[in-house]
Amino acid sequence: MSAPAVVALGGGHGLAASLGALRHLTDRLTAVVTVADDGGSSGRLRRELGVLPPGDLRMALAALCADGDWGTTWRDVLQHRFASQGELHNHSVGNLLIVALWELLGDSVQGLDWVGRLLGVQGRVLPMSSVPLDIEATVVGLDPTCPTDEQVVRGQSQVARARGDVTAVRLVPQDAPACAEALEAVRAADWVVLGPGSWFTSVMPHLLVPELRDAVCDTPAKRLVTLNLTADDETGALSAADLLDSLSQHAPQFRADVVLADPAVAFVRHELEEAAARLGATLVVSSVAHPGRPGVHDPLRLAAAYRDVLR
């Protein structure tokens, strides 16, 4: 039996974790990456050159690099950051390389494919949209002196640090075009994996690009939602069940087949099972956390859990 075609949606460290696990199970692997980052090296390049933010794309490529000296050496080069007192400070070599290829080739997908060839990447890395996006969130309790007031926060880096409860998320522009190759991959997949990752800035945005949302909801592939191990500033006091409900609140037509959770995550089992059922999914509980690094997925444990689900 051939390996399944899997599309993993997300961004940042969460997507890197799922890719690091899935690469043990299939070579028919496509990462579809959020393009709303506006902080750090990515944000600087985006503002100066008007390009897609390359950072999350770089991390996905690094997670899929070939084993052996060639792949791991180029992975380290890609991830290397300069430390200086000048303009290059904190820029990643990989970010500069990706943007250089975009300028030379005039095509974001081709540029990523060339970096993938250099690293011997197992699979393919694609942007979620063909244009850079902004995230806008409605947050309650941002000001502790007015805990019931709603405020609008704009920008991925600002939403990620917002000290309040996110009640709604939007993309600007709301009708952003999806990457055509990403749509093709989703429609041809056997499985679509959503999460883990920063819920409102890495996971949710894939359901907010209209064409991509429709492809994810209409694909004949099965859909797997991987829950995070810990809460972060974005999710605050929201429970795991609340996070699942937020998916259908933002994309009412979205349905899943499986929800994967670690037993160490604080949740009431029947509440999480009911939330999964509201999405049409079965809850699977499996130990996927790294035993020595709190809040971090263990790639082999996560791979074992994915293997059991994908079978």
C-alpha cells in the first residue's frame, strides 16, 4: 500500500512539530503555511520589500530537510541568525535566501521549491495565500481595569501577545487569494492535518482564506485536528473544548474526523469528546508530549499517534 498523501496546515513551531512527525510516515507530504507574520526578520523583510513573510516557510523547509550531513548542514545554514550591531542583526540566512530567490524567479512557489531541492526536502512547502496577510482580532479584557470591554488588535505579533480573551479573528484582506498549488494539494490529499500551533495566528487563519477554507471543507480527504499541549497568551483561559468550538464559530461548515489530544492536557474528557463530536470527530487521546521538555511535542511519539490515526 502506498504512503498516504498528507497536507499539514499551520505555521511556526507547531507546524514544524507536525512535519517532523509526519515525515516518518510518508514522503507524499505538503506543508501549507500561514503568511501573516509581521514581527522579527520576517516582518522587516515584508515591510521593506513587500514580500510574503518568509520565516514560517523557512521553518517548515528546515523541518523537512533530508537526513545526513548535506541536509542537516543546509538546515543549520537556513536557520542561522546573524548577531551584530547593524542592519543584519537577527536576520535569518534562510529568510534572505528565500527572498533572494523570489526576486530572481518572480514566483514564490518556484523559489520555495528551489530551496527544497537544495535541502533535499521530503515533501513540499507552499504559502497559504499568494499575498501577505494581516491578522485582526477582537479581544475582551485587554485592559484589566475594564475586563468586559472589547478592543481590536491588529498584527500577528500583537495578537500573539494580547493579554485577554480572543473572541473573533479576521484576515485583512478578507478575500485574499489562496495559493493555487495549495488548493490542488488539499483536494488531492488523503489526510489534512490542522494544528498544533498558535491557535488564532497559525491554525485558524487557514479557515479564514475563503478558497482554502472551501477546499479544506470540501476535500474528500479525512481531517485531523491536533490540539496543543499548553495554553498560551492567545488562548488564555479558553479550554481545549473552547478551541474546538472556535473552529466551527469561524468556519461553520468545517468538519473533522479525528481530534488528537495528549492526556496531560487539562481537559474534562466528556466535554472534549462532546466538542469533538460537534465537529463530527472522534477524540483520540495519546501521549505525544516530550518527556523532558514541557509543552513540546516529541516527534517520535507524535509520529506513532499519527500512524495509528492514519491507518
